[in-house]
Amino acid sequence: MDRFDAIRHSGFSAVSRISDAAVQHAVDGFSMTDEVAAPMDIVYIEGFTGQTVIGIDTSELHAPQPVRMSLAIGVPSIRACVTDRIDDTINYAAVREALHGLLKTHGVQLLEALAERVAQLLIADFGAHWVRVSLAKPAKFDDVESVGVLIERRRDRGARAAAFATWTSLGEGLIPD
């Protein structure tokens, strides 16, 4: 598999497609405009290898086989750049441990489904705003180096947009025109 280049794979073109109405609302001095315009810092793990049972062929469903993944985890402006504290960034060791746990328990058959579980784990448990997951089975076939998938996911902004709408309507009608 080619070396995963987290910098090359860190395009954020879809981020700028938020509705203009949502961009206008702000909560506690932090607006969605700030979130979209804020620089995205990328924490990456390259070449993680683990063992898991995955596949659709009966020969794959009984014994663990190797899988290799590379992750790019985007968060707006990591505070650790200033504070130098592990609590202010993505902890590689904690992500690694969570990945090993997921590989033991996922219960899915397709690489696509496992990549989705990895992405959702990073978003839900580690606070990622954007993730790119490259997941491969090395040497699946004799004449192929590896097969795999590459997915990107973003934190759901639907809930955040609803929160902005609720917040802005709280004060409506309190001050006469």
C-alpha cells in the first residue's frame, strides 16, 4: 500500500457548504463561521496493524487476519499547541487501545462497515470534527498488494444547527419594536 499522506489527504472543501442562515448564528461568542474558518489541525496515525475477523468468504470468518489502517483526525486548532498538555489533544495511545478493542468486538463483515465504526468512534469518543480512515487487508490476493477502502466523515452539524436556531429564538419578542 502506498504511504498514507495525511497532509495531502486533508482537503476540507465540503466544510464550506454550510447554509448562510446557519453561519449567521452565534452561541457564547463562537459562531459556525468561526468553526468553518478556523484552521483544522490533523492528528494522524499511519500504518496501524491489528488482527480481526472480517470478510464475506467462509474462509475469513473463523480466524483473525491482519488489517492495516491509517487515520487522519481533524480538530479545530488543537489547544495542546499552546498548552503542551496531552489532555488538550488526541491521545494516540488511547486511540490505539480503542482500535484494538474495536477490532476484537465489531461483528461486521465488510471493510466499509468497519471503517464507518472507526470513524464514528473517533468522532464520538475522541472529539474529532473530521476523520479520514484508510482500511486495508494486506495480501488478500496473491497478485494484489492490498485491498481496502478510504472514507471521510464529518461531525453531524444538524444537531448544532438546531441548537443555534433554538438559542436565537429564545429572546424573540422580549424587546418591543
